[in-house]
Amino acid sequence: MYKKFLLALILGLLIGVLAACGDSSKDEEKSDTNESESANEEEATNDDASDKEVYTVATDNGYVPFEFIDEDSGDLVGFDIDLINALAEEAGIEIEFEVLEFDGIVAGVSSGRFDVGIAGMTITEERQESIDFTQPYYEAGLILAVKEGNEEIQSIDDVDGKVVATRTGSTSQEYLEANTEANAEAFPGIIEAYQNVLAGRADAVLYDLPNVSYYSEKEAGGELKTVGEKLTGEDYGIAFPKGSELRDVIDDALTSLKENGTYDDIYEEWFGERPEGT
């Protein structure tokens, strides 16, 4: 009798152990399944992110305050940089920057090498023959500047026969060649043009008003002054290869940023005031 009882007890314990092992195996199997599903979901998410197209934005790094290198951080910063990043976020696209000289941006966008170009680029009829632009995002114009103490040049009417520095491929170079008898001397970077005026190698510099004003006030140490009236009414636009579908996407995003106040916030950050009429 005792042996039967002992045998039953042993069998009962054995069944309990086997049942526990079975449950443990099921739990482990369930855990492995959950981990596998999570890993698959994460991998799918990563694949989606890696499959997302990245658009190349061509820009400059010497046009303060639109795009330039911050001396402290070494980062590419400026009004154009903040704006295109905000537009990319609004449009839900990924972008990367490629920095090069201005005339290379125009050629690179028109050839399709770059998806987007933003560099304080004026919308002109000539450029529109090979480039599609968004709606204007900044109203600019040209202004003349001379070294402090120069009283001979008071306006654009006084530059005939003078050496006037400007930037290669810019509308200011086109203006000088089409409307004056000045000896236009164009440089790849506008900083070189300013430096030539300050060094006495050029009599004046003609370039976009916001950049001339900034350099005169912030960088030239009071040695450069603007003269005359603003020349021409110019609008900056964001450039795309002809027929690019991305143009409408970014243009719609720009409209949204103007309507929701984001554009005004970025403008105020870089120019110290909100755009006129807002």
C-alpha cells in the first residue's frame, strides 16, 4: 500500500514538472515570436527610411545673411538655409546640401545635376529659359557701395570709366555691362569684390542690397558706405530643373509657411523685423 502511494506521489510530481516545462517552453516560444515580430517591424521601418529619396540642394557659403559658414560652429547657416530646411519639413522630404560657387549653382540646376538651388538667386527671364522657379520668397535690388571718404562716386551715374567690382554670374554683373561704361571686374565670391574696394584696387562694388548693407555695417569696420538709390526691383526664387515635379511641392510648402507665420518667424530671425505687410 505504501509503495502504491509513493508511486502515485512520484507520478504526480513528474506530471507537474512536465506541465511546468511545457508552459515555460510556450512562454519562451511566445517571447521569441514577439521579439522576432518587433525586429521585423523595426527593420521594415529602417528600410522605409533608407528607401526615402534624398534631394540635393545646391547653395553657396559666402552670401551673408542668406548662406554662410558660422565662424564659431563651422556650420552652414543663414536665412536660405533655415527656410529650405523648414520647407523640406513641411513637404515631408529629405534634403542634403552641396556647397559651390554661385555660377556653378545656376549651371548645375539647369543641367539637372542638382534637384534644388537656393542662394539668393534672382528670378530673370534669361534664367527662366532653363530653370523653373518657385514664387518669390524675398524682394531685393542692387546697391552701389564705395570706400568711406570717396566723394567722387555718388550714384551709378558716376561709374563710367571706373573699376566696379561684383560677383561672377550675378545680375549686378549683367547690369553693369548693359547699363554703364564701367570696367566691371567680377569675382567668384562677393567678399573678394568688397576686399578689392577696401584695398583701393576697385573704385566701387555693385551687388544685392541686403548683402551690401550687411557687409558695410557688420564686416567692413565703417570703411564701406552705400551710395545712390536702390537699382532695379529683384525677386529671389528657389530654382529647379525644367519640368521638375518637386517645384510644385516646394512652392505649395512655401505658401503654407507664409500663411502659418513660419516664414515671418525665419525672416525676423535674420533681418530683425517681420516682412512688410505682416
